[in-house]
Amino acid sequence: MKRIQTKITFTYLVLAVVIIAVVGSISSFEIESLFRERLVHELAQDADAVHFLLSKDSSKEERMRSESVRNMATLWGVRVTLIAEEGKVLADSDVPFEELSSVENHLYRPEVQEAESKKIGVNLRHSATVGRDFLYVAKRFDSTSTVNWLQGVRFIRVSAHIEDIKKNVADIRWNIFWAGFVTLVLVAGASTIVSRRISRPMVAIAESVEKIRRGDLDKHIDVATGDEIGRVAQAVNELVDKLKADIVELQKLQRVRSEFLGNVSHELRTPIFTLQGYLETLLNGAIDDPSVNRSFIEKASAHAARLNSLLNDLIDISRIESGEMKMSFRYFRVNDFLESVVNDFQRAAQQRGVTLSISPATDPDVEVFGDKERLREVMSNLVDNAIKYNGERGNVNVSTERIEGKVRLVVSDTGVGIGEEHLSRIFERFYRVDKDRSRAVGGTGLGLAIVKHIVEAHGSKVDVQSTPGKGTSFGFILKS
Ligand SMILES: Nc1ncnc2c1ncn2[C@@H]1O[C@H](COP(=O)(O)OP(=O)(O)OP(=O)(O)O)[C@@H](O)[C@H]1O
Ligand SMILES: [Mg+2]
């Protein structure tokens, strides 16, 4: 019995059968005893009536009394027996007057015995003489008379066969049985409907969950009952939505990762091949050619350096992203810091004909709070970009600005600028606006990704404004 519907229906049915059986048998027994009590009452009244009528007749003629008793009995449909104190039968509606003397003593009939002690006695038994079940009610009358037919009569017994009662009770039982049967059919129908209504949404949930398990994540459970089952359905739906979102996220991550791997190998290949090319040319004889050997070695060295910086950037990125990068925050003077960064780039700027200047903070003691070495990386990247993506006679300016107790660092240039559509993507790893130009100036597109991470680790955010053809300015705020 695996189905909920079957369980519910079965439970209802068993319950109904038990209730109907109990109620049915109790009520049929009650009715039977009610009938019997009423009959006992009637027979007792009949006995009183016999007593009354006998007292009205002053005749002492016993034959006439016998006749009269028979008449009453016929009239009321009962059997009437008059019994004397010592048990002798004085008259009996079923026995002719002549045969009375041969009737056995009735003193030890149970109803007579009971009447002797309790005034009224009742007994139900099978009468062998008549062959039917009889209900006997005997009443004791103490005031014996000498003036009428009551003379010598101590017990008046009235009895009736109970076939009618039995038939009535049987009829009622039959009705109860049918009512019970109809009720049972109704209960079976109702419980089938109710249980189906309860189990149907659960079956729907089970089927949907099975489909979801097989991978059909677009399957939404369509149950809106608003009750507990509806809540289960809703919870499952939400779970599936979340799962779907997680899977999408996971797939995206997977894609980003494999893209990253592709990018990395691609970026590494160029310097390695070039390096290898120069070294092989040198080995193949160019090393003895004084017109090229030095420049080839210098180029090989430059590519080795490029490889080195690329690897450093990659290590940085992976450390930052795995949360391995440890930061050490402290206060340091921002003017000194910026001067040293700018100094490092003076030569590179000059080589490109770019003017690199610094607008120092008005207060030379202004300090900022951060990881100085990481921030040097940030500023180096920004200044490096500003010089690289600039033109002849271009300007790069590094400045500070006090804002509400904090310090904003800005690197602005008069370079090529960045188109609106690229602004939101330049912080992505390997993203370059102009791949050829970047490669020509030795860029891989990792610089700004590192900048973004480090600045965010300082609880800040890099902002950028740019006008293509005019210039760009990057800025971020540090605690002071
Ligand atoms: N100051 C700037 N002016 C114009 N374009 C810029 C500027 N700074 C960055 N960019 C654009 O944003 C891209 C991403 O910069 P990012 O510093 O991340 O990479 P990169 O400089 O190309 O390489 P890397 O810094 O890793 O050597 C650059 O390729 C360039 O196209
Ligand atoms: Mg860069």
C-alpha cells in the first residue's frame, strides 16, 4: 500500500466500518430492550386491568371466571393466568376449565418466584407447550377478596409471545444495516475524492521532482494550493531556481577560467617564441656578428623581462583572487610616496616625449592609510598606462586632493582616451581597447585588474573619466 490516496481511503473506510458496526449494534440492542420494556409495562398494565375487572364481578362462579379470563385474553391478544398462593392455577386463557386440575403447579415459575419477592416478576423463555418464545409478567396482589372472582387469586400472570418484537427489531436492524451500507458507500466516495485532492498535488510534486532530478531544470511545479503542500511546491521551485542560478554562475566561472587559461598561454607564447628566436639566431652565428649581436641580446633580455613582469602580474592576480595576498596597512606620507613613483617613471616618460609632473599636496605632512607597496603597484600601473597611451608632447599629471578628511589620488593624462563603450570593461583581466597598440607597447591587460583589486582591498573604488582623443583620468580615495 504505497499510495497516499489508498492509505487515506483505507483509513476512512476502516473507521467508518468500525463506527457503523458499533453504533448499529448498540442501537439495535437498545431498541430491542426498549421494545421489551414497553411490552413488560403493557403486560403489567394488563394484569392490573384483569385485577380490576375481576374485582367488579361479585359472582363466585369459577367456570364463569375462566370464561371471562379467556375473553379478556382474546381481546388483548395475550395469555392470562390466575395463580393461587400455593401455586395452583385457578384459570388460564389457554387451558379449558375442565383441564385446569391437570395443570402443574406454577409456584416455581421464575416470574412467579420473582413476583412473590418483588411484587412483579418478569421472565422470557421458550414455551414448550406453544413452541414460541414468551414474555411472562406476573404480578402479586395481596388483598385477597372473598366477595368476588379475586377470591384465592394471588398472582395474575399475563404473557405474550415476542415474535412481533423480534420481527420489529429485525426490521430495524435491517434498516440500520442498509443505512450503514449507504453511509459506507458515501464515505468511500467522499474519501476517494478528498484523498485524491490531497494526493494529486503531491503526486504532481513527486513527478516534477523526478523530472528535475533527471536534469530538466525548467520544470516548474504547478501547484498553487496555498496550504502546506503549496508551500512545499513553492520551496522546491525556489530551490530549482537557485540551483539554476548557481549552475549558470558556475558555468560562467568555468568559462572565465578557461578563457583566462587560453589568454595566459597565448600571452606567454609571444615573448617565449621571440626570446627563443633571438637566442637561436645568436647561436646560429649572429653572436659573432658585431653589428647585431648586442641588439639581439638586448631584445632577448627585454622579452625575458616582459615574461617576468607578465608572470609577476599573473601571480599577483591569482594571489589576490584566492585571497592569499596579505596586506599590511600603515600611515605614510603621500607626497614622498608619489614623488618616488613619479621619479621611477621620469626616464620612460622622457623616452616617449611625455611630460610627467606632480602637483604635491599643499600640506607636505599629509599621510594616507594603506599598504604602501601595493599602492605603489597601483600608481605604477596607472602612470605606466598614462604614459603608454599618450602621444608626443603629451602630459601626465599626478595629484592629490583632500576630501572630507580623506585623500584622493588622481592620475590624469592628455592621451588617446577611452571610448565610452570600453570604460566598463577595462578593469577585466586581459581586456584591451586596442589589442595591437597595447601589444606594441607591451601591455597584456592585467594592470587595471590588479589596480581594481588592490584599491578594493583598501575599501575604495577606482573611478575613471575619459574623452577619446583628449585624455583620461583615474582616481581613488584613501583614508587619511
Ligand atoms: N590612461 C589610459 N589611456 C587610454 N587607454 C587606457 C589608459 N589606461 C588603460 N587604458 C586601456 O585599458 C586597457 C587595459 O589597461 P591595463 O593596464 O589593464 O592593461 P595594459 O596596460 O594593456 O597591460 P598591462 O598593464 O597588463 O601591462 C589598455 O589596454 C588600454 O587600452
Ligand atoms: Mg597597464
